[in-house]
Amino acid sequence: MKKPTVLIISMIVCLITRMAMGATTLSAGDIAIFGVNTDTPKDFGFVLLVDIEIGTEIRFTDSGWLLPENTFRGNEGAIKYTAPSALTAGTEITLVANSADFVSDNDTTVGTSNFVLSASGDQIFAFQGESTSPTFIYAIQTNSNEWQATSAGSNDSAIPQGLTNGVNAVAVGFGAEAGDEYDNAAYDKSTMSGTESEILSAISKNSNWVGDNSTLYDLTTYNFSITGAAATPTITLSTSSLSGFSYYVGSGPSAEQSFTISGSDLTANISITPPTNYEISTGTGASFSATNPITLTQSGGTVSETTIYVRLKAGLSEGSYKNETITASSTDAINKTVTCSGMVSYAPMAGADYVEDFTNSAATSSYLDGSFVGNNGITWNYIHARNENGDDNNSGIDGNALMLRRVADGSKIYSSPVPGGIADFYVRLYKGFTAGGNRQVELFINDISKGTSIAFDDFDEHNFTVSGINISGDVVIELRNTTASQIIVDDISWTSYDANYVQEEIATSTNVSQAFTGTNVTLEFGEVTTGANVRVSKYSYAPQNVSFGGTVPTNYSDYKWIINAGNLAFSDGVIKIAVAGLSGITDPGTVDIYKRSTPGIGDFSKLTTGYADGFLSATVSSFSEFILGSDDEDNSLPVELQDFNAVPGNSKVTLNWSTESETENLGFNIYRGVNKNGEFLMLNAELIPGHGSTSEMQEYTYIDRNVVNGVTYFYKLEDVDYAGKTELHNKVVSAAPTSKESDTNINEFRLYPCYPNPFNPSTNIRIALHEPAPVKLQVYNLNGKLISTLLNTSLGAGEYNFTWNATDFRGTDVASGVYFIRMVIENQSTSLQKVLLVR
């Protein structure tokens, strides 16, 4: 607050939950604050108007209330009172006299500057629950005899929802203007005995208060007596807030949530009124019938416990729908409210092939560098980032997300190389923490900027989309924070470019059949009740992270389909796959369709599959990733190549490769050329034998001795299956044999400067080993991303020459720029050389 005096309360932080087991849940008007001294020693007192159980907690804050934001202004503090025993109505409690029962209870919403009452005018709010969704019990302000429209400064405040001035809140001061404050103010004791409602009414009337700017009031002299009276009509709710309502644009309403309501000692029926964007019903599921208002009829003064179902209305536009209140009212009863919060957002992406939702994120509450293996087996690296802070701004973040710190720290997130290229991109963005300042990110693909998000400084969800990127091959996806403020990213989504995909609109109808030309797929439906754009993507490479629920097929396809049906609602769905043109199928009658619920994650399950008229077919109730599998060995699968490299020697080049799995692999052929983009001729006279069908890693070596020292040779690898089908792999490796004898005086591991440097199109890399060792040669870009692994094998002592031809993992040319060649011996980096590619 404005005065520098700090109220120090000697307390031990109490590690207990917000409401202890068996504690009393209070409602507005169940206590009343009867005095405040902001001069030292700072003190306030309140009286219980109802009985409470041991462990009942009441929180007090001096943070003002903001409208229309409906949140605390912050930058203040809070304390918490815990009942040391069961207490009866009429018990008076003061901060000074009962200090042992209070503890500091600051948080990021009310502030962390401690509870300090200001002699320049202040407010106290009594509430239960979290600061983000408080249930208010009573309020007082000393800044004037009227509440303000909002909390424009540290000494004034609006009155929050659920409280009414003169009923369960009071504003005291000598005038109506902000600043017409009393340092000290107290109830004048005009009514000290009466019913709960009589005492509450007397204390909440500001004409019954006295004030002074120098004299303290003795708050220990109050002795209230709560007498019996006619029973007060009471409405009881099971909760005061419901949050987390959500749906994607066009797919509402939201899922239902519920609360219970009952009434006692009533003189009239209970009326329940929903807010503008929510609807309520006494029925659930198919029986949900939006009713406004719902009337619950009392019988003998009682309404038995009734469940009310709530949902966010359908048809809403994108945005947040927060702090909207359902109101329950009955004559002479205090109104009770349920505050609802939710949001409507766009789906991650129509037809997204990949979605990273940060479920596996390793980020903590500290800003660190780190990495995690996310969905689809993709490794994500982050710099100066932390977790999402639990959606502390109530922005609607679902589960884990990642907060990037600021541009000065180089804060960013980037992926490992992702196969399949990228066509379109999407990400959700949120404000991190509460400090003012624009938030913005920039998207990079393979170190090239592809767009910048719109700057924002609010607590809403923002969607950043970049369409038409259209880059093939392996891609590295990177998001950089371009501002000085924290920004949260979630649901990174993109579509592949390497896929052959077709998108068709399927309308509401019966007996629907839709072919997706070029993908081999036709979808059929008995009835479509909600139409949508459906995207079928066919990929020419094998599925990732393959596992099966149940029996594992002998073979499975090295191609796959991902089908995104958006919001399509249907019955009697059938997927049909034409076998014409699909590799590896000799007997389609023994082939089955397999499906898993999330692309790249989880087990594939075999669908009941039939074959007729050239189509495999299976019934489906949803769509995701599909492959083909078979237990017939005549239906073959290709080789899954894991590694391929070339090691130069004296008048020889040693080729090493390994496979992760093979199916009906007859063997390999080696092709060689002296120009990467020129002609390649078969090198081996006889087929290099394969291992047939195996799911275990296999290693191979071939030595090319028909070479000339000093000449750079390029090599490609081809596999051949039992049916004679060949597959030439994309990766090209190169090496230059040398006549230089090993230097017996080598006494260290050494990576020599690369030459030429700058270079185009290739540079030579020379290394020396003083003893046999496992060696890696790797290429990184300026941002520390791995571009290519040139060598990963064991070498004997000596000198070796290698060539990097400025390509990445898949043989795609890289852009001009600075790169680093790193030599790793026994998994420990020993040397680094910088090279410059100038195209």
C-alpha cells in the first residue's frame, strides 16, 4: 500500500489444503467485519454469524477488485484464518488478539507483497477458495462511503459479484469521493444482540459506523449475542464455480458439468437463471433441455437436492466466456451463484497430420534448457523455457504447455528433423504471467523465417497460422519469442507436404460414398448427420513408433494413411482401400487393415477386413492412422534403413550400413558415381545377401577397392525383395580414399581445419586418431541443430579423409550459411570446426 509501514505477523507457513476435511463452507453474510484500525498496530475484527467447525479457513486480502475483469488487482497480499476449534455464532476474532490463528497466504493473484492495511484508505475482502475463483463472504472499505467503479489504484476498489453494499458489505468514510477515508473505523455497537440477519444488517449500514484519523478503536470490547429467530430461508449449492467448459468452433455445445442445489426453510420456490452464453437443464445427455429459468418447487419449505446440468451454448464465436454467473434466488433467501468460465477455440488444424500437445513435456517451474520426446517420437528442444504455470491466467490452457521467456535469452523451441515436409502450420498462443507488454513469436522452418504472429497483450487464446509453406523432405520446426515478455505455446500442429493428400467436403446425407483420388481410399457411410471437410493423406514412407495390440503381423506396409475427418458425425462407416498400385501385396485376401487412434502414438489394432472387387474394406467408427498388415510371407515389406556411411582408407572405401527391420529382403546392390548429380553404376558383381525377414537390427559392410586415391566417390544403396522388387534409397554418402600412411607420431584425437573453406559444393574433412575408437562426425547449423551425421562407426588408429557435400540427413541441399563440423570420440565431443557454405 502507499504507507511504508509493514504489518509483520509471526507465523509458520501452514502446508494444508484450502479447505480442511470437515470444515464449514461459508456463504456471503456468514461473517461481518465490525472494525478496522489502519494505524499501528494495524488490526481488524470480525464476528461469526453462524457456527463453524474446527479447521474452517477464511482468507482476507487487501487487494482491490477490478471490473469488468472480475479479478483482483494484485500487487498486495493475503492472510488466512483457521478456526482452532469449533466456534459458535457470536464469536469475535481480531487479527492482533488472535494472531496465532492467522498465517500469511500470498499468491500471484492477490499479490506477494503481504497483507498491509493503508492509512490512506483500503479495503478488506473475506473469502474462501482460490484467489482465481473466490467465494466472497464479506467486504469493507475505508476509502469513502461508496464503492468505486473499479480498482484504479491501491486504495480503492469495486464491489465483487456475490456481495451487495449495505447487505453483506459496507463502505465507510466521511464522504462519497475516493480519498474521503478514515484511518480507523468501527461499528458503533448500536445493536449487539439479535438474530443473524439483524446483526448483519446493523453492521452493514454505514450510518452505524464511526471513524477517526488518529484514535484507535479497541476491538476487543465487542460482545455480540446471536439470538434465535424464525428460520432464515436458505439455498445451498454444492459449488460456487464451474470452469473448463470448451469446444472447437462449429462443434458446440460443450460437454456438461453439474452442481447440486437444495433449499430449507423456504417461503417461496427457487428460481435458477443462466447467464447469456450458458444453458442449464435438469436433464442430462439426450434429455438435456435448455430451460430459462428453472423453477424448483418447494414443499413444506424444502427443496430436495437436485442436480443442475450446465453447458456452454453451441454456435458461439471464438473467445473466452468467463465469470458468467448462474443465479439461484428465492424470497427472503440470500442469492447464491455459480460462476462459469469456458472458451471456444479453433481446432488445432483441419487435417493436421501432427499435433504436439506437450503431454510429455519435461519443463518445470524454472527457466531451463531441456528436451523431451513428444508425440510421433519427435524430439523437442527448448531454450530458456518453463511450464505453463498451470493456466494461472485462466486462459483455457488444457493440460501441459510451454512458456518461452524473452528474446534477450534466446528463448525458443525447435524440433528434431521431421520427415514428410510441411505444408501448413498452426499453434495456440497465450500470455505468460500478468505483466504488461506485447507477446509475439516468429516461425522458422530449416532456419528460414516463415512468418510472425500478431502481437497481443491480453489473456485470451490467440491462433497463429501459416499456410502454403510447402517444403519437402526433413524439416526442423522452430518458434522463437521475439519480445521481452513471456509467451505460452501449445498444440503445435502441421500438415505434411510429402503426402499425397486429397480433401473433399462430405455433406449431410444418407448412403454416402466418397473416393479420394490418388490415395487408394474410398469412404462410405450409411448416414452423415454432420458434414465436414475430410482429408485423406497417403504417405510413401513407413509409420513411426510401430507397436501392435494383440497378435503382431508378420509383415506391415512401408506406407500409411492419415485421415482427418474434422467434425464429421456419421454412422455405419466403411474404409475401402484399392490394392491396385500398392507395393508388397501378392495375395490381398490375406491382408488386413490396421488402425490406431493417434498418428505416431500407441498400438495398431487389426480391423475385421474383407476383400472384394479389388478393395480391402473394414467398418470404422472414427478415423486416424491406417496401415496394412499380413501374416502371409508372400506379402513382403521393404527394408527399413537405419544408417549408411562411407569410410575412406588407403586405396579403398569401406561402406557400412545397418537396417532396423527387413521383410523378405533378398539382398543389396551398391551404386557408385563420381558426381553426386551424375550417373551411378552398379558396383557389386553379385547381390550382397540380406537377412530375409527380421525385426532385429542387422549390420553390413562392403569394401570398394577399385578406387583412385584423392578422388571423391559417391554411393547409393538399393535393396531387393524376394519378388525382385527394388528400392533405391535416397541417401547419398561420399568419401575420398588417400595414399597417406598413418602417422605413427599421432598422440591425440584431432579434427583438422576443413578445406576448402568457404566452400561450394563440398568440403574435405580430415581427422586423426592415436588409437582405435568409436567416432562420430556430425554437422550442425548456427543454431545448434543437427543437420547430418557423416560417420558413426569404429575406426583404427590413423588419419582419415571425408567429404561433406552440403546436404542434410535425406540428401537435400542445405542453404548457404555457417555450419559446424563436430568430431565425437566415445560419445564425448573433442573438436569443432566452423565452415561457410556459399552457394
